[in-house]
Amino acid sequence: MTVTLTDTVPPSTTELLTGVLLGPEFRREHGFWQRLISTEPFRRPAGGTPDERLELAYDRLRILNRALDSGARLAADPRALAALHAWLGPVDPALTTVAGIHYNLFLGSLLDHDCVGRRDLSDYLTMRRIGTFLCTEVAHGNNAAAMETTATYDRERDGFVLDTPNAGAQKFMPNTSPAGGAKSGLVAARLVAEGSDHGVRLFLVPLTDEVQALPGIRVRRLPARMGSPVDHCLTSFDRLFVPRDALLGSGEEGDAPEEFRTGPGDRRRRFLTSIGRVMPGRISMSACAAGSARATLAVAVRYGGHRMISGTRGTPPVPVNAHRTHHGPLASAMATVFAMSLLYRRAQDRWEACTDEEGRTDAGTLVDVAKAWITWRARDVIVESRERCGAQALLENNGMTELVTGVEGAITAEGDNIALYAKAAADMLFAAEPGREDVRAPCAGDLADPDFLGALLASLQDIWFARARERALREPDADNLGRWNAASGPALRGVEAYAYRQAAEAYAEARAALPEGAARDRLGELERLFAVEWLARNSGDLLAAGLLSGDQVEALAQTTEELIAAVAGHAPELADSFALPEALLADWPIAGPGYADAYDDPEAPWNTVPADAR
């Protein structure tokens, strides 16, 4: 008998860490997008006016659509949507915005609400018409349930009359101009039939042709927004008639207006169904922020390695990364970036796995908190990385300025962060198990033990929510606003502690899944640095609660320094695990050692006059 042995090369440390960041199926889930952004149409252009960059974003959207095997399949796959945001975000934030709106909010909502085959989607799948989503109104912001746009049922014509009753009801910030081509939108409006309000529903409405808004629709461009150019607009309706089938899901309603009648709870249920695509959108915002943070941090690590500065007297120049003042913040950012990536994947897994209402609620809270925490931390990492690259990173050609401003959009998109934190805080405030705040980790633990650190992180969450409950109970029972105002400060701190605990648990699970070896060691160093820095910021509370001793509080500083040194020593390898295509990095001069060549002057004397003649 002949036995044939096939040698398989074990994955490298970098490949194992890439799997930690992007998931075990990263080649299948992310390979398409890595290849796409490496092609010529997605390479970074030089300069351009805002209008030219907006035109480029829509041109790229069509190129992307032609590269897909099915736009409907993308819209139905939240993991693919998240991957799109993670890779397109660092390349073209404007493209990422319009692609997310078209595929997730618009096309995804159509697929979710109408049975397959009921509606012809060919115009949107071929992009003869680009889709957008009109929900938020000027005067209502995150309070979308209070929207005033109406869709009044017209019995004689068997359709609906869309109307904007006042300035505050104008739809705020959808990309509804004719830029990029003809547009259609899903309009969230309050369905009124026979004088009764039947809740917020979605209506499919053609908005523009290639040149202008259609009759009955007013579209006005908003002032220029900071960051990447998108055609954000104010949109209103002047008694615009749309047929019955414009109502999404109308095939399930029957023909008579009586079928619109709503029972207890129906209006809220239908509103939540109408905005159901916000949840995949929040996961995508997390992925986009994490991807942008990875890109800027990778560039900062590279630049710090080849930006040389004078050494001490009599010694050769050294890379700026040699200095603790430079590599320390980047090491901390590295630990945060891994935490961000792990947390967004944890939230995504939980959301996809939940099968009952209670699980859906808990998973939704995690998705909401993760979106807020990740986008806020991404801003910290992006700004820190930009600063570590100095004036070079203020120039548009080095790719960072667009991401500095772009992350601000993610902080507000799909639910403003502070509103998401406040909702989670209110839900969690009295939801903790009775007595849980009395659970205490022993102060005899070892700061080198991740389990001990994890117990401290959980205790911090308990401490803040216990304080919030105590403050709330001091206020009169009848004063709901007063109770919330008293409790909200520590409750929001409790939500932040919840996010850190969830990220730390994701770290622990990822570390446990790795084989013994260098990758596991590197991830363990990052995990401990992430936890220790957060605990150090809260060491006074832990000391007061008897969870840390005075010696342990003093030891936190030394432990942090040791972990920063360990992480900084492997920073280039860790940055390589981000799997950023070389074509992407090549478009950002400071990512390469020859960054000064980008500023060379071909007509200068050093290029035109021989050295011996100068």
C-alpha cells in the first residue's frame, strides 16, 4: 500500500491574526472587496472638486454593481454589506455612503417587505435608477416616530397622497438630487386612512430623472457637509399622488381601506419593521469605522518606521517609532483596533444567531452599543494616527484627512451615538439581576491573569449601574425626567463599561481559539493592554470598592509600560495582519519609505543640472 503525504504549510502568525480580525472565513467574505479596491477604477485620484469627487463616487457605484454577481444577493447578506463598508470606507467614504444607502436601506428594505417576484427590481439592480431612503425629518432627528410627513389614502384613486405639512417635516439629508442619475426613494410617512393614523410605513416613490426632481417633489441641496462630498438634500412633497402598490407590503393588506386598521401595538411594530434595515446598517457602520481605523493605524506604523530623526549626540539617526512618546500611543491604538474588530464581529454573530424576541432585544442592545463605542474609538485612533504622522497627514494625498472627517458621519449615521447609549442605559438600568452589583472580584488576583482582569471589567459595569440606580431612587417616583437626569451620568458610564467588558470577552474567546504559539502570545499581549489601560483609568473606583489593593493600583502603571513595549515591538507585524492591499497603501505616499519622492520637482536643479556643475 502506498501512502501519499501532502505537506500543508501551517498558517503564519500574520494569517492567524488576520483570521482573528476578519473571521475564519476572511478569504471568502473579504477577498472580493480586497481585489476590487486594488483595481484601477478604485485607485486614489489626484485632487478634484467636490462635484467631481461626487460624480466619481457614483461612477464607482456603477462599476461596483457591474462587478457583482447579484445586487439582490448583496442586499440580502448582512455580512457582505459589512465587508463592503470595511473595505470601501478607507478608499472612498462618499462611495461607501451611497452604496450603503442603495444596497442596505433601499434595496434591502424592498426585499424585506415584499415577497420575491412581487415587484420588478430590474431598474435598481441595473442602476438605471439609484435608490435612497427618506426617514429623518428636520425637526425630529432621532425621534423618527414623531415624523409628520403623511400618506393619506385616496379611496377614489386607490392610492396615497404624500404631503409635507411644514418646514420641520422636510426629509433631512437623503441623497435625493439628480447627481449620479435618476433616483427613487423609500419614503417613511404616516399612513392616514378615513381620518385615522395607522402608523409609519414605507412608500416607493420615483424622485428625480437625470436632470431634475419630478413634479410634486421639491429637492434642495443642503450646505456642504464636512468630509466626503455626498448630495445631501432637503426633500418635500406637495400633495404627490402615488398608486396603491407604492406601499411596501401592500399585497398583504387587502383592497379595502378598513384593512389599514391598527390594533394595540401595531403602529410601533410597523414602525420598527419599516426601519428594520437600520440594524444591519449599524453593524455596517461599525465595520466601516473599524476598517478606517485599521487603515490609518497601519499607515502611521509604517510611516513611523521609516521617518528618521536625529539620534542622541554621536549616534546615527533612528526611526521616530523608536521613541516611547511615539510608539506608546500607537501600541494603545493597536489594542483598541483589535478590540473594535472583535466587538463588531461579536455583535454581528449575536444578532444573526438570536431566534426569539428576548434574544433579539439583548442582541440589539449589543449592536447599538457596539456601533457607538466602535465609531467613537475609531475617531480616537484615526486622530491619534493622523497626529503621529504630522503635517504630512494633513495633505489629502496621504489619505487620512478624509477619514478624520468621515468617521464623524458614522458617529451620527444610523442613530446618533449618544441616543444609542441613552437607550441602552435606560434598558439596562433596572434590568441587572438583583444583587449583581454586590458581586466582587477578589483583590488577590494577578494583573497578568486575563480572567482576573475580566472580572474587574464586569465589576466596573456593576459599580456604575449601582450608582445610577441609587441616584434614580433618590428622586420622586412621579418625576420620571428627574430620575433619568439623576441617573443618566453614571448609567452612560455603565454602558461604556459594558462595551469594554464585551470587547474583553471577545478578546478572550479569540485567544482561546488560537493554537499555542506566537499569534496567541501577540493577541494575549493586546488583550491585556486593552484591559489594563481601561482599568487604570478607573482604578480609583476599583480601589474604593475594595477590588484592587493599593499595591495593585501602583503596579498598573508598570504593567502598562511592559505591555506597551511588547506590543510596540511587534507593531509592523500586527499592522500587516490588517491585510490591506498593497495597491491601496501605494496610493498613500507616507505609507512607503520613498514618501519624499512624492514631492520631488523634476525641473529643479538637482534633477536638471549635473552635480559637478552646480
